[in-house]
Amino acid sequence: MDIHFTTEIFKEGEQYVAHSRELDLSSCAPTETKARDNLIEAVRLFLAEAGKMGTLEQLLQEPGYVDRGSLRGLH
């Protein structure tokens, strides 16, 4: 499954924060690259868990994602 999302990265104190507005997820780290990598991992885990719970399609419909058939069977 490919999901494209916007990542905003900003510095807060000594940490960089990576935020996805569409999914309302954030991550932080001491570098921009690590914050982005952490966010990608958080998104992956978040979507996998939503798939296990059976809420993935509803969760993705709220920010306007469209199911093109690739969401079925994601666990």
C-alpha cells in the first residue's frame, strides 16, 4: 500500500519534530532526517495496527484518502 502524506518538519528546542497533518501523527529526534524516518515508521505501525483492528478504511477516509482496492487484507 502506498500512502502519500505531507511532512512538516520544524525545530522545537533541541529536537526536530516531523508532523503529518493528514494523519495527525508526529515524531521527534535530534536531526531532521531521523525525525522524518521516525515519522515514517510511526505511520507504518499506525496503519498496520488500524488494519488489524479493522478501522483502516474509515481512518483513511476521514482525511480524504480513496481506497483503490489495495487496502483489503492489510495486517
